[in-house]
Amino acid sequence: MKVEVLNFQMNRTLFSPAVFAYTLYVKFANPRYWIIPVLLMGLPTFALIIPFSFPHPPLTDEIQKLIAGGILHYFLQPIVYLLLAYLFISDGPAGGKLVAEADSLSLLFTRPMTRFCYVLTRYLAAVAGTSMLLSLSLLVVYLVALCYGVTAIDIGPLALASIILNAASWCSLVIFMHSASPLIAFSTVFILFGCAGVGNVYSQAQQSTNAFLELLKTICLFIDEWFGDFLPSAIDLVAMTAASAFDTYEFAIFISNIAFFLLIAAFALSCREFSYGSD
């Protein structure tokens, strides 16, 4: 009996069913909160229907692959995952505000709940919600494409697993932004995007005879090498498995980034002070 009670208490410290249910569906009880998720789900189907509404050339294999590539590229876009993760994790949209975290967290942490339990539960709910919505969106666009004779869209296990992994990656960043103070969260994200963007620009730059420009390029590439990988990147298992060798380095970075953001999210949340009734 004591062992069962101990296991129950340990599970409760790592996972909260109430927080999971609220994050996943309870706060979306009002239908108007589904407008943005439904738009994001229907966008690839709408983009597929529009070209077929007008005269178009015969569907050759090349055209079908081009259409399928464009559709699947949508499910690798970071902005899609960021928006859906924000809608699930943040309490702002449900409260009619852009950011309303302090109000809800002040009340929530009056209950006996660890910070890591909150972070992990909210993260898992966001991953589940984002994955389900985008998987359903891929299924719908696949069925609509079949009606137009397009059979090249892949909805196999690798395509669905890619959606889940990308959701897991970007939700870890959003849960950190949710847990940290707004200034720290937005500053960190700005720096990460800046490091990745600067690294991409200077990695393609030609060698210059100007010593100052070469020094600036070296510094920017150094920063990108050490900090650029912290920004989540798109995971395409279909392309990775089709390559001659599976990129284990990229996959290791993916796993480590998720663990890193979850840990610093719990740490950032534990450093914040919440006082119920102070506002």
C-alpha cells in the first residue's frame, strides 16, 4: 500500500491531469478561440484547391511531385508550429490578451504543484494538440488531393512522425518563453534568431579583401557555431532517411535542445515570484 501511494505521489509531481486537460481543450470551450487553429489547419487545403479551380495542365509525375513538395513544405514551417504552440501554451488568447501568464500562474501556484510538473504537463499537452491538429490537416489535404487526382502526397509514418518531432521541438521553445519573464523570453528568442540569421548570411558570403569585414564574418560564424544550434530547426524524417547516411548529429541536437529548453523553463519559472491577489 505504501509503495502504491508513493508511486501515485511521484506521478502527481511529474504530471497534472487538470493542467493537461485545460491546456489541450478546456480553455478552447468558446468556439471563437478555434478560429486561428482552423485557419492554420485549412490553409494547405485552400492552397491546393485554388490552382485546381482554374484551367491547369495535365497532372504529370513532375507536377504531382511539385505539388506534394509544396504541401509537405507547409508542415515544416516554424511559424505554423510557433503559432499553434502559443495558442495551446499561453493563457493570453483565452483571456483576450496577448500575454496573460502572471494572472493565471499566480492563482495556479497557490496549489501544491511543482514548477517542473507544470512545465512538463503543459509541454506534453501542447505537443499533443499541435501534432493532432497538423496530422488531421495533412489527412484532409491528402483526401482532397485524391479527389483531384494527386497521389504523390506522403502521409506515411515518417511524415506523421516529422510533424510530432517538429511540434516537440518548437513547443519546447514556446514553453520556455511562457515560463520566463517576458523580457528574458523575448530577448533570448531575438538573440537566437539573430545568431541563426547572421550565421546563414555570412556562411554564404564571399571572401573579402577587407580585413574588418573578414574579422566580422569570423566573429559572426563563431557565434552561429556556438549558439545558432540552440534555435530549433525543421526535422524532415522523409528526407533524412532517404539520404545516404542518417544525420545523427542533427538528431542529437534536436533531442538536446528539447531537454535544454524544458530544464531552463522549469528553472526560469522557479526564479519568478507569484503573489496571488497582488494585481
